[in-house]
Amino acid sequence: MLKIFTDVLDPFLWGFIPILRKFERKYKNFSYKFVMGGLIGNYEEFLPQNFREKNSVELGNKILYDMYRATATVTNMPGFARVPKLFTEKYKSSYPLDKYFLAFKELDEKSSKDYMRKILEEAIIFEKNIYELDVQREILKEFEVDFDEFVFNYENSHEIFLENRMEAFDYRIKKLPGFLITENHRVLQNIMKFDRVEEFILENLELEEVQGNLSEEEKILDYIKSYDLVLKNEIKIIFGENKLEALISSGKIKLENINNFEILKIK
């Protein structure tokens, strides 16, 4: 199994989701889980010393925006189109979001990876503040998860969050993301080139390919049908550009624009 030490706001996590989906669809025995390492204890940690005293929420969000822009050059997944408004005086840390994920996972582990993708879509594409419980309430409805149980788990998630962070410490994960192969305890971190992550997985896991007779075009169409929201960029990451452009030109795929993100739909 692959363990991914990450954080909800880790820009590499957003960029890596297409690769995870690719491996899930290509290999029948590929499995993974997220371990919440805790990225941002307080956004002021990222601020220059003279701005910490001013407690600049605006600058904290600008730095988060810049982190996603920089990571996009490595992962090819676009980040926030505009400076987000996630950090506020009430929410200065990424820890509550990690605890949201752990609270959800306790209630529905099978859907927890889809929940992770969903809350990132809501924040990045639809520009919602996923810290707000009213936003979480609407997301939970889609998964048919009880809101009160979710809040209860969240309010009692400190120990499990600490366990996640201690596991990251045990494996000397000093910078997120970190990747662990549970069978041989090999660790990959300090990623400079994203292709290295795929190589690392293939080198250390004995994966069995799913047998199928679909053409490249059929695989793309099937991929888009399988998810509620698919970005044009993630199809490029997984399949390349040539077949996708041909499918758009032929009218089999419709291109929609949502807040400057190109979304693919089957006609």
C-alpha cells in the first residue's frame, strides 16, 4: 500500500489526484491512504517578520495562492484562479481542514478520497470557504453523511490528528508531501520532479494491470463519465493532448468554463 503524508491545503495533493485516479483505473491492486501531516499551524508562519505584527490575512491568502501557482508548474494542475479568502481571523491554520477529513473518514472511509477531491474542488474551482460549516453541510449532503455526527467527530478529532502527525514524524517526513510504501518502508520526499513519484510507485509496488479492450478515445470518454467534475488539464496529464483535442473537435466532449477552469462534459 501507498501512504501519502499530506495536508488538505498541500498544493501537491491537488496536483497529484489525477495520478492517483490514473493508477486506480490502470491497476486492480493499487491502494493508498492519506495521512494528515499538518502543513500550516498558522498562516503567519509564512509572513515576513514585519507583516506578522500586522496580522495580514490578505497576505497569508496571497502566499497560499502563490504556493499553488508555483506547484502548478510541476504538477500541471491549475491552482486558484484568484487569491482565495480561506484564511480568516477565525481560521488561521490548515489543521481544521485536516480534522474535517479525519472526521469524515471515521464515518465513511470508502468515500473519504472522493470527499477530499470534492472539498478541494469547492475551494479551488468554486471559490467557497471550506472552513465554514455551512459549506461542509452542503458537501456532506452529497455523500449522505450525517452533519451532527461529522461535527461530533471533528470536535473529538485531536487524538487521531496527533496520531497522523506522529506517524509522519516517525518516518522523518519533514516536508510534505511524503510517500511511504508500507511493504518495504521506503520513503520518498523532497520532490523536485513529479514524474519521480510515479517511478517510485512502480519501482516498489507489484501492480497488476486491469485488462481491457478500450481504445484511447474510449478510455478518455469513460474517465470523464466516471467523475462528477473533470478538468481538461487532468486529461492532458493522464492521456496527453492529441486524442482529447480530437474528441472536442468532433463534438463528443463539451468544454465548459467555470471561474476560468476548463471543465469537460460528455455531450
